[in-house]
Amino acid sequence: MSNRVRMGLAAAGVALVLAAYFTSDWVWLKARLGGNDSQLVLAYAYATGEGGVEKDDAEAFRWYLRAAEGGDPRGQQEVARRYDEGLGVERNSDEATRWYQAAAEQSHPAAQLALARRHREGRGVPQDNVRAAMWLILSHDYALSQPEGSELRDALRAELDEGQLAQARALAAEWRTAHGIVMRRVDKDGNPIEGPPAEPGAGAPAEAGTPAAAKVPGAAPAAASPGKPKGEQP
């Protein structure tokens, strides 16, 4: 066999491997082996009916849960939302709160906004407007890009005095210090962007394209809040 033939066969083999890598079967295999990104790819496919699979909310929930149990905050946020809304699983406020808390502790801003709302309403957690304000501050620009986030900020400003607002800001600062966070960037779906945190005053969080593995159905773009000092909301 000539070297040219060998090289051709080798190239064909590489092409087949690359093709297999991007097939749903390969993604399914990696997901079964515990790959969080692949689990999220499958979950999103079942949630939307994309990728050659039939839409199935229960199956989507199952794969989001696998990613959540593996410690992925994107999966934890989506599991919490689905427990909250009864999407693919029976509604369970306690489980929703538990998973929102897990994702929020990993700096997922959508989960932090959800916790802020739950603390103000006393839903699944003790009613605590100071704690609600703390989580709203930590959710930062993402919260203010959502109508419910802006409404919550306005409500808390009306309900809390300056001493309570200062307490909420201090709690948020302590949380950031404990978690080694100065400021973080988020993508357009509210998912934290990996990498070193942005320094205060560095401008709005950078937006980045979101791969299928990171997509969270129903999330909205994050936007900067012009004219407001970072970390000082509400």
C-alpha cells in the first residue's frame, strides 16, 4: 500500500471520527458518561425539539437534573425553574428553592434574581427584604435587564430605609469576598462567563455567544444599567 493511500485512509478515518463527534449519538454517549455540557445539549434539544429529537419536557428535565447533580449552575438554574413552573416535573416549591440556592451560590445571576424575589415574597424561604436586596445586588446587571428585576428594585427601595439598604449592600460585599468575586461577566442568557472577574469600573459585562450547551430556554439578554454604580443596587 502506497504512502498516498495510507494518508488518504488516515484522513478519511479522522473525518469519520470528527463526524461521529458531532452526531447526537456521540453527544448522548458523552452525556451518559457524565459530561455536563453534553447533558445540557441533550436537555436543550428535548426542551425545544431541536437536534432531531421530539420535544419532551420530562426527558429535558431528566437531563437538566443530571447536569445539576453534577454541579453545573446552568443545570441547577433550569431544574429550579422547571420545579417552579411544573415544566416536565410536578411543581415543588421547596425543590425549586433548593436548586435556585445552589445555582445562586455559584454566581448564576438568574438564580440570584429568583432568590431575591422569593425572599421578598417569603416563598420557600423566610420573608426578608434585606436578604432580597442582597441577592438583587448580587444579580447585578442581569436583574436590571429583566422587567421583574426592575420592579423588584423599585419595590425594595420604597420598602427599605437607608440603614437596611446599607445592610444589604454590606451583606452582598461580604458574600463576594467570601466567594472570591469582585465582579463577574455574564453572557446574553445570564450564565456566568468563565475567566477572571472584571474589575469595578471596567464597564458593562461582556456579552458572548452562547453554545447550545449553555442555552437556557426563556432567559433574556443581560444589559448594563447606565448611570448606576456597579454593585450598589437596589
